[in-house]
Amino acid sequence: MVPLSQAKADIDSIYSTGLYDDVNMLPQEAEDSTEENPKVDLTINLVERKTGGLGAGTGISAQARGEGALPGFVGNFTYSQVGGRG
């Protein structure tokens, strides 16, 4: 049997990963629970944090860099996804 304090510590560990906006536990009596052998099912609900990013930028340059580069224009585009649905 897992003490409630351990379950709370486990939830805190999940939350501290930074991947979730909300973590909560819902204890319910198990279907096969009896007075002689009490059992509890734990349901953990997670609300995933948005972890992706998208960025773009442009600028003006006085020089062209590399073959085929256009003088006067530079740009970049970035996309990141760290697990989950982002």
C-alpha cells in the first residue's frame, strides 16, 4: 500500500517537470475492494502545457554573404517542439 504522502510527492514530481499546467489525483474505491481488503484506484488527470514555439525574423544587411545571397535582405525562421502536443 502506498501512503498518501508518497502519492502527493509523485504528483509534485510530475508537476515539477514543467510539462503540465495542472496535475491532480482522484482516489476512488476499487471495484474489488472489500472491508477485509480495502483497495483504492487512483486516477491522475494531467493538463498538458503548450511547449512549442514558432518564430520568424527579417532584417537588412549591407553585404551579401555566400553565393546566391541577396544583398540587403536577411531572414530566419525557427520552430521548436518539446514533447506533447505543444
